[in-house]
Amino acid sequence: MNSLSAANIKFCFDIFRELRRMKKNVFYSPLSISAAMGMLLLGLKGNTASQVKKVVCDKPGEFHSQFHALLEEINKPNDDYSLAIANSLYGNQTFPFLQSYLDCVEKLYQASPESMDFSQAPEESREKINAWVEDQTNEKIKELFPAGTIDASTILVLVNAIYFKGKWAMEFKRENTKKALFRTNKDTSTSVQMMTQKDYFNMGYIQECQGKIIELPYTNNHLSMLVLLPTETDGLEKLEEELTSEKLMEWMSPENMTKKEVILRFPRFKLEQTYSLGPTLEAMGMRDIFDAQRADFSGMTSHKGLSVSTILHKSFVEVNEEGTEAAAATGIAVGLSASLAEEFNCNQPFLFFIRDNKSKNLLFCGRVVAP
């Protein structure tokens, strides 16, 4: 595991600690957010830069170069899954970017910051930014910025959007999907379409917080979804309180999991979330970037008085039965006879992570409390 993936996992949990307070579904991409923060960091100096470094990364030099390599790998055409990341910076045209900054951002992050006329044409600017995001995400992320979020007072807009859809290595058969109850808490249930299959999966037990973990690979094992399921219906809060980046790395390690025959029940779900990340990042320690009096953007522009006015993050994920025809998923039909198969029944709130198995980076983090 390189320093980028370790920093990314830590950043993932720092964000999650803030977002989990909302007590509802959560879905975001720590990798996408930290990529945007990396682009911003290239233009920061002094205490402003120190605050961002403390939150996002320990070793900025390695962070930028490793991100460059990772983005090149992720953005390669791939028939196994759809993964689209859109990152960009838009600054008011009265704050011209330094050419040295533009060159670094384009080289390391595959992004070209643009000057926009926010003061005279805020709505036109908003539409242009939204059109760029929609184009970058194959039309899956629409209207990232709703009307009114960009106005004449906007100075700098930081954009990151991400879309993912993958094919399971072991597909769920549609005929095995049935209506079932999902217990949102001990007293309340909701009806869901529950997918079911019996196959061999890497699975492990987590004794300290009474839960278990399973790895659901996508085609060719380039990516995996890891699901953390508490034993008790109301056990998610305890699991979240116990969870740290170090513990997750330990629980996800091959040493903690063994391949077992599992009867897996997993709900279909679709999550689309939008976050205004300013308050979250400020609570994590990034204060100066939002304050025009204190912010030091001298690595980006020679003008004073620049600050970040908006940081929005929008993400989308859809989970269903789809797999590939070549997948060896034609095994034992579910429920035909008693066996020694383990039960992994996601009929209650759970956490999930989507991981790049080569780099060990977490691309996504989610919490499902109501599919």
C-alpha cells in the first residue's frame, strides 16, 4: 500500500465522521474529493497549504505524483465497468491563473482550470459548468449546481463529480430476486427487491464490534465492493464508532478473510447524493481557504482576496443483478437444500466500500440505511 492509498483511507474516514451525523444514506468518493483538494493544494502557500496538507496528505510530493499515475490508470478505457471522474476549477476572470499553476494541474490531474465571468454572467457560467460535468460523466451527473448556487459574488468554484457502474464477477440471477423486508431499525421496515445467490466469497468476522465483512468482486477482480454488516439491526452505530482507517485496512486484509460458500442476500439500490462540503472540510481543519482575508492562493494567482466559495460533490451508484455472460455464476440454486453455507443477509443497515484492488485505494464509501 503506497502513501496515497493510506492517506486516502484516512481522509475517507475523516469525512465519514462528519457525514454520519446525518443518520441517513451516505455515498461519496473520497478519491474524487481528494483529487480536487490536490489540484487546489498546488496553488496554496503558507498556513493555508499547511491546513489542507494536514487533512488530505502527509507527503504532498508523493501525493501528487501518485495521483497522476492513478488517474492515468483509472481513465484507461475499460469494458468491465464504467468509471467516470470529473474534476475542475473555475475562477472569476478577474483572478487570472499563473501559467506555472495551469501547467502543473494539467500535467498531474488531467484538468484545465478555466476563467469564468461569474460577476456579469453567473447563470451562463453555471450552465457551462454543469454541461462540462454532464459530458465528463456520460450524462449520468446532471445539474451538479442547482439554480442560485452560482451568483455574481462567486469567486472560485471547485467541482468534483463521479459515476460508477460495475458488473459482478458472480452475477445474481434475476429470477432469484424477490420482495423482502429491510429493517431500517428495530421498529421499522421497508420493502426492497432482495437479490440472492449462493457462491464462494471472501468473508470474515469482526469480533470487537459484532459484525462481519464480505468481498463482492467485479468482473476480472479489478475492483471489489466490501460490505460491513453488523450482527444486530441497530448495531451500525456501534460499528461506525469502532471503525478507523487502520481497523478497516486490517478487516479488509486477506489474512482476515477466508473463501467460504455463502448464501448472500443483497438489496438492489440506487444512491445519488449531493454534498456542499464547505462546512465539512472546515470542521476538519481547512479554515483559511474559505476566508479571503487569510487565504494564501499565491501559488495560483498574483491577485489577493481569493477564497473558495463553493465545494459541491455529487455521486451516483446503482447496484443490481448485472454480471457478465462469462462469469462462473451458474452454481447451486439458492435454498434447494440445507448445507454448511454461511448466511450474509443484508436486510438491515450496512456500510460498503468500493476498492481498487491493485492500488488499494477506496474509490467510494457508502452507508445504506434505507435502500
